[in-house]
Amino acid sequence: ALAKKGLSDVYPFHIYESLGSTNTEAIRLLEKGVEPPFLILAERQTAGRGRRGRIWQSPFGENIYLSLVVRIQKGARQLEGLSLVIGLAVMQALRASGVSGVGLKWPNDVLVQGRKIAGVLLELTGDPADVCHVVVGVGVNVNMDGEGCIEQPWTSMKLELQSYIDRNCFVYELCLKLREYLVRHAESGFVALQKEWELNHLWQGCEVVLIAGAQRIDGVVLGVDHVGALRLSVNGVEQRYSGGEISLRLR
Ligand code: BTN
């Protein structure tokens, strides 16, 4: 059911009924020699991965589980702020589809009134100094409205818009936004999107606890820098943080 005329004009795609993880399949096809860019879509995942070792609930037929593989041509610089830019693209696609109140939480959570509606998981393959690829994994809660067993507050497009969503239309919109933002990021770097990202950061100016492993740091969110690192005021002194294992909570 997940196919859309026109989507293949944006990116070549492969659709599966069921996969462990679309990110894993993307890496497998890449290793088999499939030329990027390409998209992997699945109706469900049996081992969907979230950030920081979490499981991503991936029930059949309700949501979008997508991986987009792109080649990194400009080395490590092209990775700077990339995961934040993907969050921004997903947010804009949701907005264009009528969802209101949607915003971002550093580094790449997409939230509506504190509830998670989409998540982004980037995985890198190869050597950033040489040939490398990035697998952009995106999960969007589209028509999910049951109890689920998600351990954090969540919502879906259907719950927000109070109507059933055509996933084909949304996936097309999403891929247009992903392509648009990836091009802007590749051409001009994160610095060109920094202000737009901050304008949509729901926790700008908020008192937060930063959690990095066993470490807990109290601070106030100042924004993000030109490579997407979090700028935090800690005891009145600006500190910067980046890395996939870091998370934020409100104080
Ligand atoms: C998060 O923890 O917020 C990131 C969730 C990312 C989920 C998506 S669903 C498609 C892709 N395949 C996976 O296994 N994970 C990502």
C-alpha cells in the first residue's frame, strides 16, 4: 500500500512488507553495490532502532519507517549539523501536512506539545575522510492511535489532525523536504540553517538537565552553534555539547 506515483522522481525506492530495521536493509543494499541515493520503506519493523539503544515501536501499516542513503562528498564537514537538519525537514513536512504546534528538541526529536511524533537516527558507513555514506533513518507516527507500549509521551498525525492520513501523500511530501534540506545543507552548510533551527527549538531559553552517560549537568539552553552543537549556559559560563549519546530533560 505504501507506494506513490511521483516518489520515484524524488528518490528511487524499495518497499518491503516487513524488515528488521530499514537502516540495516539500507546498509545491506549499499554493501551489495546499490548506488545512492535510494530509499527503503517498510510497512513494519521487527527490530526498529531508536537513539541510545532504544527500540522504535513499528506496528504494521500505520506509520512511516524510512531510510534514505546519501553519499557524503565533502568529507566530515558535510556531516556537521546533519542530524539537526533532518529533524528540521521532518518538522516542515509535518507542518506542510497541517500539523500545528510542531517543533524540535535538540538534537533531532520532533515534538508536538512535548509529545514525540517523529524520530531521526543517522548511521554512518565508511570513512568520512574518504568515501562515506549516511543512512538517514526517519520514523513518523502517522496513523498510530492505540495504546502502544512506548515509554515516552507520544502522539501521531492522526491524533493531531483527527483524521486518517494518506501515508503515500505524506511520504512524498517528506521526501521532497528531505531532498530540499539536504541540498541546502550540502551547498551552504549548517550555518545557513542555524537560525531557522533555533527559531523552531522548543527548549530555547529553557532550564534543562543534560544527561551524558552517568553525568548530569544543569544549564540553560542558549541555542546551537554553527556545527549544530548545543550551547548551554552552565553556572553562567557557555559550554558546548555534541554527540549521539547525549539527551536533554526539562528541569
Ligand atoms: C529516535 O530514537 O528518536 C530515533 C528513531 C528512529 C526510527 C527510525 S524508523 C526507520 C529507521 N529504521 C530504524 O531502525 N530506525 C529508524
